[in-house]
Amino acid sequence: MNSPAPETTVCAESASPDKTPAEATTIAPFAWNELSLGNVRIGFPVVQAALSGYSDLPMRVIARRHSASYTICEVMLDQFLLSLTKREKTRHFLDIADEEHPVGGQLMGAEPEQFSAGALKLVEAGFDVIDVNFGCPVKKVLGRCRGGFHLSQPAVAIEILRRTRDVVPDHIPVTVKMRRGMDDTPESREQFFEILDGAIDAGLAGVTVHGRTVMQRYIGPSRWAFLKEVKQHVGDRLKILGSGDLFAAADGLEMMRQTGIDGVTIARGAIGNPWIFQQSRALAAGEPLPAPPTIAGQAAVMREHFALCEETYTVQRAPLLMRKFCIKYSQSHPNYREVRMAFTRLRSREEFEAALEQHYSVDGPGQYVPRELHGSQEEC
């Protein structure tokens, strides 16, 4: 079914330029359109990125319940997908909740043949969009000729995109995640644009561009000016989404305003902070930045996330898997340093409830996550 004509909206007036994005309570006016990828309507153009080890079903569902219009599953290797069975410990990788559509499945690998076969596995599982990963900068991934390594071999990269697009049914969009190149050499720049043009020729619906190079990993600022150049290069032929340094509600909107791209993907900024999507929507509608979640509100969402984790992974595994999420949720608590320690050795539901009783039983105002707390979780 074809999506309706996109709606154009104008954001509200901006905060003073000396405020950091984390403090910005409004955003400079600009026209933004509802996002569609192929015939899949996304809607609000601030979405949750794929996050290795994080964006599983529970995190995605929580994000959707807090106004994320689209989420992408954590990246999966083509070889892993082809060997995947319905065993209890692995079946959850392909689980999709009814309430989270549209949802994207992200794929990573080395060989074009296996890539296309892995893509079919994601199609069979019910993902609405198939996303190809050419952006992961992790050393062991690069060493196995996966992820960002493909940016150094345009011919292979384009062949992967073509084969994937050919094997995936026409009604399911195919997209790709890239960085701005392996490094900042002229050769890397040429290779990036060769792959970008190849994505257009192959019939892809969109490209997410992280404003850092593969060699940068997460060091140094994300180069937003490059995103503007990319969008000007492709025009209306391809949807461009931006990624990198999006930690507060105003950040994604400001990236869109400065660059003219079609949308943004929130990665590290969304871990333990699903409220960022509601906050972004409010700013985009010209409303004041909503207050950070109260302490009681935080506890309610953490319990909701824990219950989803138990349903997805079993009661026994959930506490260990929730530990990393609880540590991130704690950053919205005014006493986060102390609260964080209560979750570092979480082993049971009883310990989880004891930590909530100790630190969340008395309601009060929360805080926006301090920018300096965003660590180096891999955005594969």
C-alpha cells in the first residue's frame, strides 16, 4: 500500500546559541517531512538505531511505547542467521512484537551470496525493512571483512546491495548503514560516493550515514557538514538519515535543520532513555521541552522493561541481561552515581526490586541525562 503524501511541519523557535543541545528547550524553525522508506510509512523522522547488544525486542517495544516511530533490531551476522534454530537461547533474535511494526532487521556479513540468504531469513521472520550494515567500526568485525570494511571495496559492497535488493521481495525496502568512509583520504571519499551511487542504482530506499569515519570509531565529533553534502548529492533519489552525537531531544532536529537530511537515527542516546522520542516530538511540534521523567516514572518504565525481558528470555536470564539497561536508566536519577552501583551486580528480580525500593520509592524530579555520561557502546 502506498503511503500518503508526507506532512510538512515547522519546528519552533530555537534556544539561545550558547546553550548546549542537552539544555536546549526549543529548536530553530524548519520544515520537516514525515518519513517513508519505499512504501513503508515511518512517520516522525526521529527513529531508534540498531545497537549491537541492546536493541532487542524489549528495548524496541519500550521505545515504540514512548513514541519512536520506527526501530531497528541489533545487527545479526548472515552466518548466524543461516544456522539459527528455534532453541530457547537463540529464538529471541527473530522475535517481533505485534505492536512494533514497522521494524527493521539489520544484517552484516562478508560474502554476497550469504548476505542475500541471510536477508531472506529476516524477511521470513517478518521484518518490514532490511538494513545492510556497512558501518560497524569494531576491530574484530573489520578483520573478518565485515561492517565498515566494505567501504574499502566498492565493487563487493555494491554487489551485496544488488543481490540483497534482488532477493528481497519488492514491497520490502532495503536500506544501508554507512560511515563517511574508512578514513579522511580522497580515495575513501571517492569510494563512499561510488557505493552511494551504487545504492541508488540498486534500488535501495534509504541510507543512514554516520558522520565519522571507520577509523575514528567514536573519537572526535561527528561531521554533520558531510551529511549536508550527501543529501545535496542524492537529492530526492534517496532518503538520507543521519547518525552520530545525538544524545538529547534537540540534537536530531538540529541535525536535520542544519543538513537537510530526511531523518535521524538515535543510537547511544536512546539506551535507558526512551523519553528522548517523546521529547523530540514535542520540540518538533513547537511545544516546550517536556520535563525529564520523574523518579516514579523511571521506576515504572524499568519494571515494564524488566517484565518484557522476562517474557523474551526467561525469568532466570532476565536479571543479568537487564543489568546494563538499569545502569543506563540510572543516569536519569539525580543521584545516578550511587544508584548505578545498586545495579552493577544485579542477579535476581528480588535484587532489582530492592534497588528500586532503596532509590526510587520516594518520588521527585528526574534529570536529563548529562551529555558526559554517554559512553562508547558500539553502534554496529
